[in-house]
Amino acid sequence: MSPKQPKHNPESAGKSPPKILSSYFTNMIEALKEELSRIPPEQCSSFLKARRRKGLIRKSDLVNFLWNADWDTRFAANKMIQYWDERKRLFGPKFAYLPLTQAGVMRCDNEYLEYKELVHAVKKIDTMNRTLIAINGKEYQRRCKDLTVDSPLRTLWYVINILLKDERVQRNGFVVILDGSEMTDLKVYESLKDMIVQLSIYLPLSINTIFFTPAYSSSHVQYLFSH
């Protein structure tokens, strides 16, 4: 069992960890690598292929999975395996092992280019410096017939992975709001909810709060999407 993290102090939110912790980070990263090495190759083929690509799995990625797992190396290792299996499924074997950029994996999907109509992110929305991700349910419903099943999920992966490059975002977590105030198709609404929950299964993503409510003030969320 790995040591527990210190209690969160809002005043220190977003600040880099003290240098005295650097040796602890190094030890935990090595422990995670050791845990990964114990997994049979036939159970982690997607991860192994990614690891062979120079620069694709960075030290910061290992730290993100450790933060998300509360420094439980076995949990972090298993989640990394799940992440790469899902990334291969979502983007396909041709693109999954390219960098998660517009010129990399997102070349497999031309539909993502209008992601700003679907997703809006705002950093540091409260005293704990959490990041807000607002999802425009009405726009998703309007366009869902024209989108492939996985296109919105690929878009969210892309946007969230950009945010996770900031270690402070990973440590402080996210608040997710699904604005369903003007959605009329309950089936589409439920599928969008499931897609959001799926993100926390595969990504090293700490979602503090999820608001799934058609009653959320539409004028407030529409303001976010227009700025």
C-alpha cells in the first residue's frame, strides 16, 4: 500500500510540489514501471507498442496516472493498460500511436474540427483551482446524426489530453457540466451521459463533480459557449 497523499490545501492548489518530494516521485515512477513489467505481454500489447515509440509515453504521463490512482502503482498500471487498449480502439491502429495532436491521431477524424461548438473549458473556476468542462448538449443532439459514434468521444479525449499537460489541472481535477437544458431526445441525452462517465474509466482524469441536469441555467452555459 502506497503512502496517502497529504490533505488538499486550497491555498497551495496549482503550485508545484516541494523539491523534497522529487525523490519520492522518482521512486514511485520506478515502482510503476516495475508493476507494468509484471503484466504478461499478451495482456498489454497496445501499451507495449506505445512504449516502443520514442517519446510517446513521457514521464509526466506516468505521474498523471499515479496522481489519479492515489499513488497505488498496481491501479495505475492497470489503468494505463486500459487506456492504451481503448486509445487503439478509438483511433484505430494506424493513428493511435501518433502524438495526440491535430497533426497526429486527430487526422483520423475530420469531424473534430468543430469541437468548440461541443466543448468549452475554463481553468481555475473556484478556490481549489479546478477546471470546468462544459458540454453543449443541444449542439451535440443537433449534430449527432451527422457524427460517427466515436467522433465526439475522440474530440473529448483530444481536448482533455491538452488540459492534462498542465500537471496542476490533473492534481486539482475537473468539474463537468452537461447542459441538457434544450435537449429533447432522452436517448441522445443518456448516451452523452454514458460517454462522459466513460472518460473517467480510461483517462487519468479526476472528475470532482458531474452535473447531469436539463434544469441547469441554459443562459449561463450558452454564455460560456459564446465567449
